[in-house]
Amino acid sequence: MEGVFPPLEDPESPICSAKGCRLPAVWVLAWNNPKLHTPDRRKTWLACDEHREHLSSFLDMRGFLKDVVRLEDWESEPNGPQAPGN
Ligand SMILES: [Zn+2]
């Protein structure tokens, strides 16, 4: 690896949404509260590996959880999922 990457302290880098957690986010939890949001609306939480289970079960218990996607896949998905490949 010899590319130039932004520093890890980059304030733009997403961190976990769990209370008090400062770890970099690895997962995107997409959710929707049908009492507040239209069905096509998606709220997102970010989660590190450690809190993915905790946060997703919190949403799932309430029936809000729609999707759990790796952050890298979420960001690279504006045109739909890429073909599985190579
Ligand atoms: Zn976390």
C-alpha cells in the first residue's frame, strides 16, 4: 500500500453511533419508524463491529430495522449493488 490516505483522526470519518463509543463505524443500520416516517424514508445509524449487534437488536425489537450494510458497501451503492465479482 503506497497510496495517500487521509489520517484516521479525520473529523469527517464516521464513528459509531453507540453512546460513548468513538470507534470508527464499520456498519450502517438503516431503519424506519412507521409512526414518524414515510415507508421509503431511511434513517441511519452507524456502528462499529462491537455495537452492531446491540444497536441492530435495539431497532429490531421495535420493528424498525430495515437493513444492515457494511459502510463501504453503503457508500459505494448509489447505483445499486455491484455485481458479485471476480
Ligand atoms: Zn461502537
